[in-house]
Amino acid sequence: MMRRARKAEQRRLQAEQQQLEAARQAQIREVQSREIARYHTMSPDEFERAIAYLCQRDGCTDVKVVGGAGDLGADVIATAPTGQRLVFQCKRYGPTHKVGSPDMQSFGGTCYTMHGADIPVLVTTSTFTQQAASYAAAQGICLYNADRLAGWATQTGSAPWQQATVPAA
């Protein structure tokens, strides 16, 4: 009889923990959703400044917004807390406008050679096409889509330099 009661209590506690975790995850998704909606209202220049702010907030130094005409694909440059040079290309697109292969190839062609990236990051308020994601993987470019950006911004996910795998030289 005692064994059955203990098992029933364990099941009840486990179900309660699962409900609490589900509620916590729902709350995180709601906060992240609001954050991405805020980024969607920004101009491209404001979005670049917002990415620079996230870098500064999370301990980067030498943070510079360099986007604009003639930026050669770099919008934000910073030094990560790990000492690595970060080069960001920022694409503030609507949720249905995916970052495609041409954008990725343009960034990939300059992030290492022109900007000396240790960790190149293409961050967007949208998603990536499969071709763009494949190119990024082959070139060692760290991708931050809307979901990963929301996690970083709300501190419920990691920053790009905590995620990135540095390509072999």
C-alpha cells in the first residue's frame, strides 16, 4: 500500500513539474515573440545599433557600427569577451523574407578577407534559405535567425560567440 502511495505521489509531482516547465517555456516564447516584434519595427540603421547594443551589454569591447554605403558587408564589428573579432552582417527583414544565397555569398566574400573575422555572424529578424544555410556552414559563418536573436536579446539563449564554431585555418 505504501509503495503505491509513493508512486502515485511521484507521478503527481512529475506531472506538476512538467506543467511548470511548460508554463515557463510558454512565457519565454511570449517574451521572445514581443522582442522580435520590436526589432521588426526598427529601421535597418536602428537594427544595426540594436545588435551593437547587445554586443556591448554582453561584454564585447571595441564595438563599432560600420554599416552603410561602402561597408563591404560589415554592419557591426566588435571584440568578443573571448578576444575574437566579430563581424556582423545585419538583415532586418520581414518574417516571410528569407535571407538568400546572394546575401550570404556577398558577406562570405568579405567577412574574412576584408574584415578579418574570427567569427562572422549573419543576424536576421527572419530565417535563411537552405542554400544560404549550406553556404554558411561550408564557410564557417554563424547564423542567427529570428529565434536565436530573440534568445540572445532576452538572455534566454546564447550570444553568437558562445555558439560559434571557428572554422579551421
